[in-house]
Amino acid sequence: MDEFYNEAGEVALTLEATLVNCVEQHSRSNAEDLAYRYIDYSRDRDGEVNELTWERFGVRVRAIASRLQQVSNKGDRVAILAPQGLDYVVAFFAAIHAGTIAVPLFDPDEPGHTNRLHAVLGDCEPVAILTDTKSAAGVRQFFRSRPASERPRIIAVDAIPDTLEESWELPHPSLDDIAYLQYTSGSTRVPAGVEITHRAVSTNVLQMCASIGLTEESRGVTWLPLFHDMGLLTVILPAFGGKYITIMSPRAFVQRPYRWIKELAAESDGAGTFAAAPNFAFEHAALRGTPKEGETLDLSHVIGLINGSEPVTPASMRKFNDAFGPYGLPKTAIKPSYGMAEATLFVSTPNQDDEAHVLYVDRNELNAGRIKRVRSDEPNSVPQVSCGHVSVSQWAAIVDPETGKELPDERVGEIWLHGDNIGQGYWGRETETAETFHNKILDRLPEGSHTEGTSLESNWMRTGDFGVYIDNELFITGRVKDLVIVDGRNHYPQDLEHSAQESSTSLRPGFVAAFAVPANQLPQAVFDNPLSGLELDPEDSSEQLVIVGERAPGAGKADPVPIAEEVRAAIASRHGVTARDVLLVPAGSIPRTSSGKIARRACKAAYIDGTLRGGHAQTAFPDTMSE
């Protein structure tokens, strides 16, 4: 991979550094090397292993791409609607090899995604769908309501013969051609397709390699959904170098997290292993993924576990290190990281040899946008986990979103990003593209600016995230739109959720949502409860705090009143605000995004329309998977 960096260590792409050319080079020069493994646990508890060498991978990709070239034109969209597995990976690369734009999605048989799938397919209008033989009938059924002339061609990739490879034509993509559309999670709006160019994905893969210290000898393990940006970039990595990636399904991990841990330790050849997962996965693995007594496990060669996609908690890292430290896991392995689909994925992470850094700050000062460091045992302290250093060839500035002025270190503002890894825009959405991707920093700091090296005319991408620089490290404080504003004071929802979580063992860890609801939209049950302190006034639209928490295992029949009182007391004493409603719901009730984050705004909508109070179970990834 060294050929992709200049002498200063910055990313320096050649014109040939497209996904197509990288795969072609590997499939011919490393033909016998293993490229991808998939462990199927659906029929065998110990898993059935399927493998592809680079030679076989190249043959399958070119054969399917050839079939696509018969029915599509350059720039057409091709969606992947297939279950997790090797066929999915092949299909994704085949769409790009055909010169079309890949749209990584999911099997329509997956519960809970129907509305999102309809919205995305209506947005990108694919000419073809790549799936496998087992899922083809379900995919056809999905489009049956459309007139025959409007249905995309459905192709089962495992039915395509290798002989078609001979008629494949190299599409000669440029670095600035769109390789794929990465759709956002869409928990609060119609999902938007981020246009990821070959330049963006190649740059971001190399940024990730440089930050974590990945080499040609590194090996990856993933259970993340392949339609999600973090799962997708993991399986793109081998195209640029490194050993094979081992894949399993999200369900396989959730049911038995030890499967993931075991694969991280599977080889003893000294090659480093890496993975990426959201915060809840570390807590889940610590609780249910340790070896049985007498089993051996060597995690000493784990070089990086990217912890991203949702706020990182010190507790989850501590539990994971306590659980797996005795098996050789380095204290530097967990890497709290920041990223987003609009940046292809990866933005920042701690240095390779650094342990995760936790800083304690004053809650009131933080809510006011300032940093005041305090001891961890002070009553108003709140932990902040560093997301480390912004990767090479990328810039992140903290900006006042109202004025476009860059803010100094230790001042909270919106994170704005710049670099070749940034997406080109949102598919078919000119206004949203301009608002998000085409921003100018109007007033830069004269000293200590994090924009140094960029031109005054550079476009910056607004992330919608609040962040702050402390000692040159990037800290993420929360989402701009998720901020809870009650009585004119700002509160970060994850801080409120943490306080609620800590107040009662009857709440399921990681499954608490805090949000504000106008008083006149609260359900009648709130006004009937004297503890809420509210009386119904149809004209009262003041924002009021609501806490929704799933019941912990064993607390399904516990009296909700004392639990709610504990939560209210903790919120009042720590935050100086009253939780007007503390609603306990069954496990699986709180909606989460496709990446596993708490979907607060979707939760708020379900709360207002009454489905949460009715005990309605969500079906979206990952919390309803059988355990």
C-alpha cells in the first residue's frame, strides 16, 4: 500500500487507483491468496466456512459484471438486495466493474426494513437488482405491484456462469466517477444516497489504514451489515492490500458474540487483526462472549477495534478490557472513532499506540459550549471520550454554525469536514447537497487553525455533530438535532440517558432514549400522573423531557413506579430538570437505526403516536434478533 502515499505520509492517488483496477490487480497477481471467508452459522452451530481466492473472486466479479453490461448503461444504478455472504460482496464489486453505480441494500426478507427499502429504490431507480437464488422469489414479490415495464431486471448472481467473464469489458472509470451510493440510516427522514466516488473510497480506505496501522499482513473480521458504511468499508479494504476478511452475519454475532471474539484470535501467525463495531457490541461481547472455562484464547495480536457509529461509553470499554485483558487483549486495542457516511466513513481515531483517552468535564459548562476540566468524582462531572486525531489528508474544523466562524480549541461547535474522502453530494438532491457539502468557513482563526493547508475557497461539509478540540484531540459531544432544550437550557441526550441508566438496574443497558416533547403533545397518562407536575393546557407548547427505557432481563414484571421515581430523582439532582414522563417498555421496543444507534427522533414519533406505550416491538436491527 506504500505506493499510495507520498513522502510526507499524505494520501497520493494515482489515476489507476479505482476499485476496478485494484481488484483486477489482486485477482491476477495474488490469484491463489485467500480474499474473503464467510462463516455461515444458520445450519451449523460451529459454522460452515465458505472461501474465495482472489482468482475465483475476480472470475465471479467479471462474469456478473458482463451480464450487467448486457442490460445496463454506464452510470445506471444497480441495487444489491441479498443476504449477508460472499455473493453480496461479489455482487457489490460486480456492479462497479460493470461501470454502473452500486447501491448496497439488504434482503427484503429482513424484517422491519420494507418502508425504507421502498423509499431508497424509489430514490435511486435501479435498472437491475443483484440477489441470490434463494432470495430471488422474495425480491420479485417485492416489485410485483409495479407495472411490468417499471420493474428492474432481477439477476441471481449465483446462477451466472463463469464463462460470461470472457465478454466483460473494462469500463475505464475515472477517480471522480461515482462508485456507489451509500444511503443514510433514515431514522427521521427519507434516506439520502451519498455519492461516493472512486477517489473518495480509495482515499478513505488509505486514511483508515494509515491511522490504525494496517499493513499487507493485517486481517479483518466483521459481522456488520454489508449495506452499512462501516461493514462495507471493511470488505473493501482487501482490494488495497492486506489479508482476507472473515465475514459473519449480525444475527450470528448477537446470538453468540464469542464467534466474533474467536475469529479475532483464530490465527497465531502473528499477523495483526482488526474489526469495527458500534459501542453496544463491546458491552454485549463482554457480557456474553467470554470463553468457557478451560478454553484458550490469544488476543495479543489484535491491533485495532474501531468503536464507532454511536457514542462511546467508558463503561463499555472498561467491561470489554476487563473481560478480554486476561486473554492478551492490548489496552490500546479499542479505538473510539468518529465517522459518517458523508465522509465515506472514517474521520478520526486515536494513534496506534495510544489507549483510549477519557476526560471529565463540568456538565453545565459543557452544555453552555465550554470546556472546564474536573475530577471524575465531582458531582457535576461528565465523561468525554476522545475520538483521537483526524486522519491524514483530511481536515475537521469546529465552527459556529450560525456565523461560519471557526471556534478555538475547548469551545464546542459544529464539526465541518474537508478532504478527498468526502462524498460528492446527495443523489438527486441539489438543495440538500448545497446545504450540507458546499459551505465556506468565513472567519478562520489567526493562530491554531485546524483549516491550515486548505484554500479559502474550499468547500466544507457540515456534519450536524457538535464537537470540540481538546489537546488537539477531537471529542464528539452530540448531534445538533438531538439536543434537548428545556427551560432554555441545553442538555445532551446521551448524558441524560446515562444518568437514567445509572439510577436503576431495572433498565436494560444501552437501551434508554431521552428527548423533548411539546407539553401539548404529551399523552393523557402523563397529566394523570401527579409525579409529572403538569396540568393539561392545549396552548402549552413548551418542551418537556421524556425518558423511555427498556426493561432489563428479569425486570419484566417489576413495579414501574419506584423505578420511575429513581430515574426522576437522578435526572433532577444531576441535571436540574424534571423528567415529565418515565416510560418503561419491553425489550425490543426502542427503535434503532440500521447501524445500531438509538433512533431518538423515531422513538419520539412512536412515543407521540402511542405505539411505544402500547408495547409495540420494533423489528429493525439489531435488538429484536433472537438471543
